[in-house]
Amino acid sequence: MKRNNITLGTWSWGTGAAGGDQVFGNHTDAAQLKPVFDAAMHEGLNRWDTATVYGMGASEDILGSFARGVKRSEIELSTKFTPQIAEMYGNSVEKMAEASLKRLGTDYIDIYWIHNPMDVERWTPGLLPLLKSGMVRRVGVSNHNIDEIRRADAILQAEGFRISAVQNHFSLLYRSSERGGVLDYCKEQGIEFWSYMVLEQGALSGRYSTESPLPAESARGQKYNPVLDKIERLTAALSEIGRSYGISASQTAIAWAVAKGTMPIIGATKEKHVVEAAKAQSIKLSKDEIEQLELLADQAGVDTRGDWEHGME
């Protein structure tokens, strides 16, 4: 399977609790998303990230309906155990994983994550039977700080396994994982770092401004619309730097995340998102450009930490 820097995210696929309509203000269904999936596979972007909690299974259902139409060896599926909804699955990591397998239409998951560090000691051991049975090929942790990552890794190492990847919020506006040493630790340990919300749910795409805000009724609109004026200098610089490479502001932000040694997860609800992401991963920003963007991001003084996250520093 071809390896890429880019993973395509499906948080905004489908509707329902914690789904695309509530969080993003989107209303997507399988008919609209199938061309997106097809375009991604054509571009060689075959790694897909989802979670049980996204639309409470709706995202997995849609992705699974598409994945059934391609050879299993040609697609990589990533999904998550979310502790906050564990009671729905008998407080069992294995039962939630089994339900994901059914929705995704597969007999194994390429990488399975503990979505949040609510109780590292309690939930991490639940990954071991999945690894031993082959139900999952690799495991990772999401939204964990460096101490939690080390502890989770130690629990797995005691049985001969390891954390393969960390998936944390990481963007120009939120570099907590870098400042808290997570990024360096992952590099030292050979652990992949998957960066999500690289575009801050579209706020860094260059598409939105105080004159053209995000959907007001959505969770992202409520979060980012009040600070759009503070990040205008940053989005303007993303656009300006992008023009010199023939790319958009959002592609520049993706190229920055790649330059930092991360594997960006890019939400894909339109074919153009896929095509842009594929091109962005090949752009090499200069050191000066990276420093300029980070300085403007710091000057914006915006805290975009999600209410599900704790600080990494």
C-alpha cells in the first residue's frame, strides 16, 4: 500500500450526535460523499480516519459502504474507542471495536485508537486482546499528553506491543503538542504523529472572514466566528505564501503541518478537498516562511483548544 503524509478525516460525514450537522453545520450523505471517496482513491489517498462517536456510527456506516467496494488491501481504515460512550458498549473496548468492524464491513482495523485519556490505566489494556487476535493491526492514542503516552506505551510493552501513533490537535494556532514535548518524543521513539484540526475546522482555510463567517448555528461557527478578526493577518499570509507556490491558504497550512513532521488529517466533504490535499503534501515551505506563519499565529493570541482536550504543556 502506498504511504502518504495525508489522512482523510470523516468527522463531518453524516448527521447526528457529534456529527457533521451539529459540529460543522454540514448536511452530507453517502450520495454526496461517494465522489469524494472515489477522487481520493484516484489520487492515492487511501488512509481514512473515523470514530464510533462521529455521528454515533453514521460516519463509520458511510465510510464502510464505500470501503466494501474496493480491495481491502488498497485502503487503510482508522477508527477509535471513545471512553465517553463506553457504557453503550458494556464498558468494553472489544465490543466497541467489534461494532466498528461491522459498520466498516471489514474483519480487521488497520489502526485503532483510544480517543481520549479519561483513564489510561483502565482503557489501555483493552487494546491488548485486539492486537493478539489480529482484530486490529496497530494501535494509537489520541489527545494524550507525554506522560499519558509513556504510560500507555509501557502497558502495551509489558505484553510485547507498542503505541504506533499519536493523534492530537495540532495547527498553527494550537501547537501545544510541540511545546509540551510530544512531537519530539514521537520523533525520538519512531511514533507517527497524526495532526488533526490542522485547518481549525476551516477557520484557516482562507474561505472565512468577518464578512463571510462560518455557519452561525454550528459548533465551529460559535467557536471561531468571534475570533476571525484576530486571525486575518495569519490567513492573509497563508494566502500570500500560497500564491508563490500556486496553492491556496488551506494548502499552505497543510504544507506547514507536513513540514513540522506530522501526518495531517484533512476533513474531506468535497472532491476539491482531496485534490488540494494531495498537492499540498508535496510543497516544501522555507524556514523563513514557517517562522513568519508561526509568529503571526502567536501574535493572534487565540486559544483553540477543544473542550474535550487538556493541555499538553
